[in-house]
Amino acid sequence: MTTAPAAFHNPAAWEQLPNARLSPTARDIFDVLQGRQEPGGHVRVTQAELGVRLNTSQSAISRAVSELRDTGLIDARTRHGQLLIHPLYAGYESLAHMVNHIQDPDTHLWPLTFPASDIRPPRRCDPRTSTDFDPTPDGDGGEPAPAPAPRPRLHLAG
């Protein structure tokens, strides 16, 4: 029996994915899992296969998979060689298949552990943190971005 590829994704959930603050390796692994999943979120892949696919060490893969489990993007109760993507982020055959799967009482919806807001806090290294700088100069009272400092002129000895 062949199944249709997992082509439909929940667009509202994907807008929240940057709030998970995944490491680059975890994001790459999640992309691989998305591409290899069956409809409903089941993925048959081992960490060794992920390491070969991403040309990354086994320990880095293990840390990234643990990060995905900690955020709730994959189920922590997975078996060897099989992962389960959270039903809100899984791919489905159609919108109707997604709705039926999520509303099914047998579908386990575990909690996601990253903020639900779509506003990310500023970076700690942002020099404009705790200032009155408004980066949107579109007529709403914002100020323009500061001009870059002029580059020093180089004099060639000769």
C-alpha cells in the first residue's frame, strides 16, 4: 500500500517555529525529518543516518535530537529508528486529514515548551537594547537608523 506524500502543513503553527530558538543543527535535523516523514508525522530514521546525511558527529546529532524533544517538536516516547513529529507540525495528505488526525481522541498532543508569542526578545548583544531607538521610520514617530561611521581614508606609502 502506498500513501500520499506529506504535503500539507499547518501554516499557523509554522509561524511560531522561530520562537523555539533551535540551534542550527536542530533546525537542520527538523528539516530532514520534515522531508522524510510519512503523513501524520512518523519518520523512520536513525541518528546514525542523520549524522551521515548532515555530515555531523553522532554526539552533535544526539544533542540536537534532545533539543527537539525538550521543545516538544518530536515525541520523547519514540522507539529506536522511529521518531514522531508533533501533530501540529506534521505533514498531512490534506487539510481534512490534518483536522481528522488532530481531533481523533487517540492522537496524543503533547505540550510545546516554547513561547507562543510571535515577538522575540532583543538579542543580548544588540547595542540598541534599552534605548529609545525606533527602527521603523515610517511616519509613526520613529527615528531613522543612524548613518554608518565614515571609513578612514587609506594613504599608500610610496
